[in-house]
Amino acid sequence: MTDLHIGPASAADLAAVLDFWKAAAEGTSISDDLAGVERLHERDPRALLLARCDGELVGTVIAGFDGWRCHLYRLAVHPGHRRQGIGAALLAAAEERFVELGGRRGDAMVLDRNERAHRVWGAVGYRPQEQWTRWVKPLGQPPGRASVLGRDRAPRLGRWSG
């Protein structure tokens, strides 16, 4: 690694970032399309950080700040460039951004099955927070049938209908 540069993505980089994630990132996301990445870039053009080595895209991280919390997503380093400190450099740049914005704590979305990523995150000081579980719902879709407490009814405003 001779010339590592980390900086925000430009609008012209976004299609290449999606291709990069197919090769370097673990798993996919509902937002892994051009429209989703363009929305991120339009809302916060400095959130998507890119690492380039001799001009080649070798790493990414999304460092999103919502005014309350600092969120890290899509830390990915090209397989041919791993174990060279690129991930740690991306996270240091993300943390510097958060501090400048007034953030107090970073949190990261890390797949449970991605043990290699667990080692990377742990090496730079992040730890799993045992008392939390992530709850998600794809937006724009009706809720699924509730099967909580043996009931096969959809909840409505905190009480069971029917």
C-alpha cells in the first residue's frame, strides 16, 4: 500500500461502489441499489467514505449521523487488500467525522455469521452489546401475521383484533 487516500464519495462514484460491494462486502441490503445509494449521497454527501490505494477503490464505510447517534454500515475492504490497515483507517476517518459532528458513540451493523468482521471490529475497540437485538421491517409492506402468544391475529394499535 503506497498511497492510501480516504475521502467522501462523489455522485460519479456511486455505481462503482455498488459493484465494489458485490465483490468485497458480506451480504446484501435492501438499500443496495443505485436509488438507495443516491438517496444517501443526496441527504449526506460526506457519509459514504471511500479508501483508494494508488487511485483504485479498495474500501468503503458509511458513517451516518442522524443528529443523535453515529451509525456505521458497509465497512468493506477488497479481498486483495485486506490485512493492511485499510479497515482501521476507514473507521478512524469515520470516528473523526462523528467527533466533528458532536457524536458520542459509534455503533456498527455487523452480521452475526461474519466472524472475520468480528475480529476486525474487536481489534479497533468495538464490542457487541449483548442486551440489544435489531428489529427490522421492510417499509411499504403490510405487517406479517402475528403469532405471538399462540395467536394468529395481526396486532392493531397495541391490542389484538378479532
